[in-house]
Amino acid sequence: MSDSFSTQSSYGSSWLASMSSWLAGRRLWFKNLPWLTLMLGLAGYQFWIGYTYESNDTTNIYLRLSRASSYVLLLVLVVLWLPVMRNGLSVLRRSWVGEWLPIENANALHKWLGHICIVFTLVHGTQYLLYLNTLSEPFTKVLFAEESDLVRSMRTTMYEFVSEDESIDVVGQWIENGRTQEGYEEQVKPIMEEDCTKCHSRTSTQTYAIQWMPLTKYDDVVSLSDEGWLSRQFRINVSGLVMFVLFFVVWYTSLERFRKRHHHHFQQLHLLGYLLAILGLLHIPSLEWIVAPTVVLFVEFYLSKRSRTYRRQPSRLTAITDDLLRLEIKRPERLKIRAGHYVDLRIPGLFSDRTESEKQCTTVLCREWHPFSLTGSRNDPDKLVLKVRAQGDWTYALRDTLGNSDACELDIDVRGPYASPITHATRRKDWFMVAGGIGITPFLSLLRELKKQPTEPYHLHLVWVLREPALMKWIRPLLEKLCEHNNVQCHWHFYFTGDQRLSLEEQEKLKAIGSLHLHRVRPDWQALVTEIAATGIRPTCYVCGPDAMSRQVKKACRKQGWAVHKEEF
């Protein structure tokens, strides 16, 4: 009896421990769950309002779905661009408020909102066109507003409220005769009062009241009596068609397979978002939905003025290996270096030494901004030092500026700094940092930050997977300094995957640092994480590197109940 009870108790404790680890490993997911629930609730409410609204006898399944999807689109468009407002995100990431907001994977959130947006755009557009095809008037005549908005509405969507068919002819004749105010008072106003103003009035309390489209005054009626490109319906329909095409272009060029192959085209075509915003003002009948985005936009604009652009900063480019570069930039006086931050770079004179035809082919690259992590405060505070891997059009062009020399001088535009997802890491005491290749850069800023806090206790494991042993010379002085601090327990795990080998002298220098492990194989993430977990710590994991590696690390860490943060911007 006692053994049975002991077994059950042990099983229960094991089950609780496993469940605790499972929940802890998905802490970020549960943090985002309330916000996801809120968005789904609002979207469902919007869809229901649009779907159940019946304005007239022409309401059918096509109009219901079109209106319902448009109501959801309004909500999605309000929040779509919030995750990419970097100045606002930087302020939040530097404060404790950011710990409770779903901004950890802001780029991923923006991508998913983009996918949702294109789905509802497709539903809204196709269903609305199908609805127009069910009206009594010819499809193209309605689509391009070949008849005035008022007369067309009286023939189709408002027909059930028209007392006499002759009233339509009277209004049409009044428009053809020049829309005089005298004719309005004598002929049109009585018709409006009898058939239209019960709903089309700012003070209407009818179930299907349209208060934002009144027909109680002469000017109101005249505003809806235009046809062709001047009409309200033409503006809504044509702007909607153009928006659909632009939405599809922006969405398709944002897909990973296109973005990686043609990043410069992706950047340029994404600017169509500004044109979409303008077209949205023409397409959306009621503009109350732009109030909140406008307020946030002004806040972002204000913050952007504090994050200045520093033009033509003297810089020096040096080759470390064939595809790895060191970029040293004179730090602008007002630019503060903070742990976990990055800057945008642009090099207008990148192709100044090329022929005119070559410049025309690559001029778009000169206008591109590219983000790079800062390595933190250094002994020389007047310099920004970045490591750049040549792996795309822009970085290859940067490498080619060296020609046959080992170094060259450049003038570079700098913008920022901005906070990345790992900015809040200094609030944690136990770290498990995983870097792939040049992904070590953001962690260097955190390691340098530790040197400024000689009394706070920290426990860290740094895992670095790299091909070039030459990079070890870059960070060895920093590791040696850190190991001198008694408050920081450091464990280094280095995995070399390339053909080059460290010299015996360099290996001895590294091993003298302290708890350091050198490997010539790729990591077994599950075994490594299990080994660290056996020491009794539960660190927060930060990973910066290839997607495949990041997925493996996340899987291993979550089995141990560790929170995982991926560095991306």
C-alpha cells in the first residue's frame, strides 16, 4: 500500500514537472495568447456586423461576404504596419512595458498580418464584383459609374424605397438640365423627403440609417449626382481595383523565395504601401478608422526625429576573410551605443568607380538601407565597428570595392540606433546564447555590457558555430576580460565546421581562458541543452543564426522549459 502510494506520488510529481517545463518553454506563446484572443474576438465581431447588415433588397450572400471581409480588413489594416514602426518598437523594447506586448517577433507578426490581409482582400474584391453582376443594371455600367450615383442607386440598391418609377426620371432630367437649385426645390427635394431622407440623414434613427451620406440639402444631392470619373462610386470601385493589384504585388514580392533572391526589388516595391494608404483614403467611405493610425503615425514621426540620419560618416573597410569584412565607422556625436541595438547603413557612393552603364544597373543598391548589429561599447568610444558577411548583391558590391587591396575608405550614411528583440536580455541573470557565424555580433554588445556591471551575478553559456577560426582572434580579448570578473560564470562552447584549423598556439590561449570547449563537429543540440540543464540552471535562450539552426535550438530548449528569443530585425 505504501509503495503504491509512493509510486503514484512520484508519477504525479514527474507529470507536474513535465507540464511545468512545457508551459515555461512556451512562455512567449502564452504571453501572446491574450492579444491573439483579443484580435480574433474583434475580427469575429467585425465580420458578424458586416455579414448581418442588410441595407436593401439587393443584399445577398455576395454582398454579405464582401462587406464582412471589408470590416475585418479595416481592423487588419489598422494594425498591419504597427510591428514595423521601429522607433516606437525601440522605445517599448527598452522599457518594461515591452515585456507584456507581442513585439518579440514583430517581423513575423507583420508577415502573418500581410497573409491575412491578402486573403480578405481577395474575398472582398471577388464577392463585391459578383454582387455587382447580380444588379439589374449592366455590370460595366455600374462598375465604372456611367450613370450618376444617385440615379443608379435609385434604379438598383435603393429601388425598394422609391415610391414611383417616374421619380427616377425626374431626378435624371434635373441632372441633365444642369442641377439648378430652383429645380431641386421644386422637383427633387420632395422626392428626397418622401423616399430617401428617412435613412439618409445625419439625425436619422432608422435601423438602416446612413448618417454619413445625408440627402437633406441641395449640396448633399449635388455631391451624388456626378457620373464617370467624378462620381463617388467610380472613385471607390477603381481605387479598389488598383489597390487589389498593388496589394498582390506587395504581398508576392514579400514572400521569402522572392525576397531572398531580389531583396532590392522587395525594398523598392514595398514602398507601394504609401500609395496604398492614399488609395485607401479614396476607397474607404468612412474615415473614422484612420484616426488611431494617424495618432500613432505622428508619434512615430516624432520619435524618428530623435533617431537621426547621419550622412557621409568617414569609414574604413577591411577584409578579414574572403567573404567577411570589418567596417569601422566614425561614431556620430549624438549616436549612443547601447547593448542589443542595431543601425541602418547606406552607401551612396558604393559604385562611384564604375562605368555609367554599370551605375545605371546598380543605382538602386545605392539607395538601399541595410540593418547591422552593433558590437557594443568599445575601448574607443568614437568608433562603430561592424562585421559584414558578403552574401547578397549589396554586400558583394561592398566587398568588390576593396579590389586587390586589403582596405579602403568610404563615406557611409548611418540611421538609428534601434532596439532589437534581445535588448531586454540584461534584465535576466542566466543566459544561453547561440550564434551561427556572424550572428555572434549582437551578443558581443551584451558581453561588453557585463563588464560595466562588476557586482551583478550572471551565469552564461555561449555556443558559437563558425567556419573561420580567424574570428576567434576577434573576440578572445573580450572573453579574457570577462573571465576576470568573479560575478560572471562563463562557459564557452565553440564548434568549428570549416576546413581551416586553429593553430596550436591559439588553442592553448583559448583553453587558458577558463571553462571552454572546442569541437570539430556540429552541435548535438539536444545533448548539449540536456547537459546544461543538469547543472540546475534554467537560462533564457537567445539565438541568432540560420533558420534551420534556430529551429533545432528552439526545439531542444523548449523540451527543458527554457524561454527562447530569436534575434531578428
